[in-house]
Amino acid sequence: MVTDAELNRRELERYLERVTDRWPVQRALLAGARVDDMHGAGAQRERGHEYVLVLVSEYFDGVPWLERVYQAGSLWDGLEMGAPVELHCYTPPEFERKREQLKIVRQAAEEGLELLSEPA
């Protein structure tokens, strides 16, 4: 079972600093197999992505989706975190739509860790 410390909170904070230097982010939701481990998911399961991160920012408006994901993804340190990330970058209205449409986004919203102290 992965503990909170094993998530490398320090690197997650540094990552969020790097991202928010480019775009102020209202929400950052971390999900994936490592978070499921923390919640006591059994070992005998399909793990899926180790990390799934959903970033929500009104400042993504006007930035093509692929460019957002590429830029935010290039700031992720997979070596430091121990695995790559599946990244989702949405404006607030896009996030609400994708939460309804995509299971992975819905799971991040319902079961993921809120990385920012006060979601907007």
C-alpha cells in the first residue's frame, strides 16, 4: 500500500508551482493507481495509470487543448514521481462537461486528492 509520503508531496508541490507560474489553477485533482493504493484498493486489480492529474484553470481559455497538455506535461518530472502522468487540462466549463463524459475525470473529481488547499 502506498502511503501519503510515497506520493512525493514535495515534488507535487514543485510541479504545481511550475504549472501555476504559467497558468493560475483553480483545481488540481490527483487520481490514479497510486491514489487508489492509498485508499486501500486490493493488489489484484488492473492498475491503469499510476497518476492521473486534472488541472482546471480559466486561463486555459483560448489555449488549444493539445498545447495545454503538452506544456503542462513537459513540467511533470516522471523520474522524480516514479511514473508518467495522464494529464487533463480544462477550463471550468470544460471540466464540468468532461466530468459527465469521461469516467477517468469523474473518478478524479469524486475520489481523487485535491492538491490545492482551497478549490475555487
